[in-house]
Amino acid sequence: MEEGKIMKKFLKAILVASMVFATAACSGGDKAATYTATEKGFAGDVTVEVTVKGNEITEIKATCDGETPGIGQTACEKIPAKIVETQSLDVDAMTGATITSEALFAAITAALAEGGLSADDLTAKDNAGETGAETLDYDVVVIGAGGAGMTAAIEAHDAGAKVLVLEKAAMTGGNTSRARGGMNAAETPEQAKEGIEDSIQLFIDDTMKGGKNINDEALVKTLAENSAEGIEWLHTIGADLTSVGLFGGASVKRIHRPVNAEGKTISVGSYLVPIFQSNLEERNVEILYETPATELIVDGGKVVGVKANGEKEYTINAKAVIIATGGFGANSDMVVSYQPSLEGFMSTNAATITGDGIKMAESIGAATVDMEQIQIHPTVEANTAGLITEGLRGDGAILVNQGGKRFVNELLTRDVVSAAEIAQEGSYSWLIVDQAMVDKSAVIQGYINKGYTTSGQTYEELAKALNMDEATFAETMNNWNTYCANKNDPDFQREGMENDLSTAPFYAIKVTAGVHHTMGGLKIDTETHVLNTNGAVIEGLYAAGEVTGGVHGANRLGGNAVADIVVFGRIAGQEAAAYAAK
Ligand code: ADP
């Protein structure tokens, strides 16, 4: 059963419970009255002001300031609007934002109860949308409104195409919303400003080495060559990635990150996704939400459209189709079918990332590559599967096991760090940061707000709270601080130790390995054409982002997913629009 459906059942139970204390079928009278209620959301409070007149909800104002932009905050806009529209609380929770959805339903129920109303007193409007079939005509249809899809849609529009975006979820963003780090790019003005010497060739070499040299080198070259221009393009659409940092697998500082007003680095995905979305809105590019594409339409060997299932059964005729449905990390059956060793692993992925685009294209003869290459991320918060950014390790965090000892060079690639972590007792570890790091990072502050951290004023106090041997942990930390002072890590040969961990209080996050990125996917060429199993172009079909394979080889470096969606999303948009104009 889908997460949303489970939530619906659960929420119905809440509503039934609420009716017990609401006065029976009481009308709010003819005058409008407003009732307020607050519930705890994912990272902060969710407050609703519900205005009722008679038995009708005329307005719901919801405030969810602490919730994640693009995820919980989207639920905060859409769920109240849907409730007012349908005059019913029998609305699906938003996939990916179930805790915020749950808080909204509970708060709205409580506010109604305050006014003497229960869900059953509302007269539900039968406007679940017009049903039936509809045929639409576009130049370019983009399947998936994650980073790659929205980038492609913006570029296709700007190249003159009439564009439609289909999105399976109720919001944009997919896994891109969860990207914490930034975008790798070489030879940028931002690097030059800080005197960082990088080159396109070094970017290619690092990416190939990280990918164990099974990457498609032509795609890697395209990625690196177009990366600096990608950063510049982002700037033109209102997104600035100005802080350059060090990330696992990169020889130099190459990851470009956004900063907030205080100059602290912030998560790249929740920064970029609303910017992509508002760029589409400004251009009047329509996004059909909760409308998964189900099938590609083929005529004479060319892709000429797509079928989708939303409020209606859509047949969309298009001159070109861009698949940007992301990977398959949330489809555990598909993951296990390619990598049986990953049975039972947590996933960092959004629930809609289930390999749809790969399956649709395969069914019309598309080739796939590297499907068994599935990346596990070593720092997934052990209780919630929330992703803890790799940037913390680049900025100075270390990993210790339950025995209080480091066990790996924390800056090695994700696969190596994950394997080392899985080998520790309990297959988890503790990510340690200090107050100096917190002061520089709004991201860590967010983790603290979400309750991910355990803290202590001294190393001993933190160790005690973690049930860890106090003396061993303190020795590990003191050694680490000395290594940083000497710029020499005799235990694991870590490099680039600019910050020690000596500023109290100290924080620990329990982390484990989780399915993170599926490197394999549709085989494309450097112009993002999808290739068939004979290596020929499938006319009219393009793909970009995590749905494709070959760019990352056997292991994706942190910062290369955003580079992938921007570089190849742009190419897909431009190429599809040019093809459609022929
Ligand atoms: P990428 O990083 O490649 O852009 P994301 O995971 O960010 O990938 O985004 C993929 C998007 O595609 C998500 O928003 C997801 O909900 C959407 N999606 C997945 N399957 C379908 C489908 N069948 N139809 C429409 N959208 C889909």
C-alpha cells in the first residue's frame, strides 16, 4: 500500500476520534468565525487558522515556517487549498511530506472541533476533478519535475518550444529537493576568486577515478566541460552557488554551494527547487501534478507522445519527450533485483523515485547501463533515514564507532566509507561536529532542530550520553585535534584538516548506510538522445538526470548529481526543442 493511502487510513482514525469530542452536527452559524490550532510538524510547529461559515470552510491559512522548503512547506500550501476546494478532510497526505500532512490534518480537525464542527458536518463537493479522457498537443513533454526535468523544461521553453511537465508527486523536486551538498564545477570564477587551481581534466580524472573508470568517458567530459557554464546559467535564473568547498573524491575545492544571508552554507536542493519552479511559473510552463506518465507513444519507431494518468486519462501528442523521472532508489524490489545484498536497507529517496522512466523506455527497446551500480550513502540518520550531508565531513566532522574510535579516512568515496561503517559493530557510527562547525552551517542547525543530535559540554559528557567509553572517545578527539594542528593524520591519512573539533559543546549524529543513488539507467549519448539496444538513437526521446546511466560509473561523487541535472538537463531541453522545431 502506498504511504499516502496508509496515512489516509490513519487520519480517518484521527477524525473519528475527534468526532467523539466535537458537538454533534453543530452549525457554526451564518457569521464567519475563525478557529486556530497548532500541531507539531516535521521540524517545527504547524499552525492553522480555519474560517468557517455555517457548515462550510471558507478559508484555511496555514503557517509552517519550520518545515522543509519545497517539501513540508508545499504540503502546507496544497493540503489546506484542497480541503477548502473539496470541503472534505478526506484528502490524501502528500507523499514525502507525511509528517507535515499529518500535523495539518490534526490541526485543522482540532480547529474545526473548536468551532463545534466535525469532518462529517462538511458538505463535500463532488469536484474531484473532471474525469474522462483528454488529448493535448505540445512540442516537448518533460516527464518528471525534479532538477533535471525542470532545468530541461526551462531551456526547452527558452529555445521556443511549447512545453508541458508531468509530475507524479503533488510537488516538484523529487530527490533533488533532498540534495544537501552543492554542484561540482571546474574552472569557475568562484574558484578563481579563492585562488583554487582546478581544471576540466582534473574534474574528469576525479570523476572517472571515483566511478572506478567504468563511466562513459564522453559523458564525463561533457559534464566537466559544461559545468562552469552551468553555474553561470544558474546565476541567470536567480540561483547563486558561491561558496566553494571540499567534498569526498575531489582533489581540490570544487563543490559550489548556496549561502544564506549570514553567509552560512545551506542545502542546495531546497534552495534550487523553488527557483526552478518559479522560473517555470514565470514562463507559464504548465506542470500537471499527480499525473504520472505511464507509457510512451511510438509511431514508426519515433516517440511521438506520452500517456499519463491524472485527473484525466491524458494522451499527449508531442514532437519530443524528455524522460527525467529520476532513479529507482525507492523501489526496493527493483534495487534488490539488481543488488540482492541491499535487501532491507533504508533509502534516502523520495517515495516516487521508482524507476518508471527506465521501465517505460525499456519497454520500447531502450538500452540500460550499469543497473547494478547502486550507491549507498554512509551518513543516513539512523532513525529517520534523513540524509546527512557529506559536506560536514569535508568541513571537519569525523566518524567514530560505538567503541569511541575512528575507523576510516572520512573523506574517501561513499562506497569505501560505507563499507568501513557496515563493518563496525551494529553497522552504524557517530558523526561528530563541534560548536564552531554549527556556527558556520545553517544545515547543522537544521539537524539540531530536527532532533538528530546528542550533545555534551565535554568529550566525556558526550560519550556518556552515547553510551560510549568516555576515556577512549576523549583520547580519539584529543588525538584528532593534534592531527589537525600538525596537518597529519597518522591513523588514516586524511588530508585538508583545516578545522579541529575543539569548540564545546560537541554534537553527535547516529548514522548508517542507506540506498542513495542509482548510478545505472538509460543509455544516452552526449546530446541526451536515448539509445536502443543496438546503440542507435530512438528518435524523439531524450533523457537527463538520475534516470540515465554512465555519467557516474560505479560510484557517484558528492556534488556530481547537481552537476548532472544542470548540465544534461540543459542539453536535453535545448536538443529536444531543436528537434521539435525541425
Ligand atoms: P533528477 O535528480 O534526475 O532530476 P529527481 O529525483 O530530482 O531526479 O526528480 C525526478 C522526478 O520525477 C520526481 O519529482 C518524481 O516524482 C518524478 N517522477 C517519477 N516517476 C514519474 C512518472 N512516471 N511520471 C511523472 N513524474 C515522475
